[in-house]
Amino acid sequence: MEEEKVISLAEKIIQMDLKRDELYEELIVLSGNRASEILRTVQNR
């Protein structure tokens, strides 16, 4: 059913967003106030 797939995808996106937040917090702990700068640099490679 299409609705089930939509709900499943929404749940996966939420899980990924929570994981992203967790990883970003870890990056902040490791790199301090340079976290945003490092993320942008790596993203733009």
C-alpha cells in the first residue's frame, strides 16, 4: 500500500535526522567551535 510506504519513508527520514544530530554532537565534542567549518569544508570537497 502506498500509504505504508510513505509512512515508512517518513520514519526512515526521522531516524536519519536523529542520527545526524547525534553525529554532529560528536563532531562538536571532537572539534569544538570549528565543527561547522569542518563540516562545510568536507561537504565542498
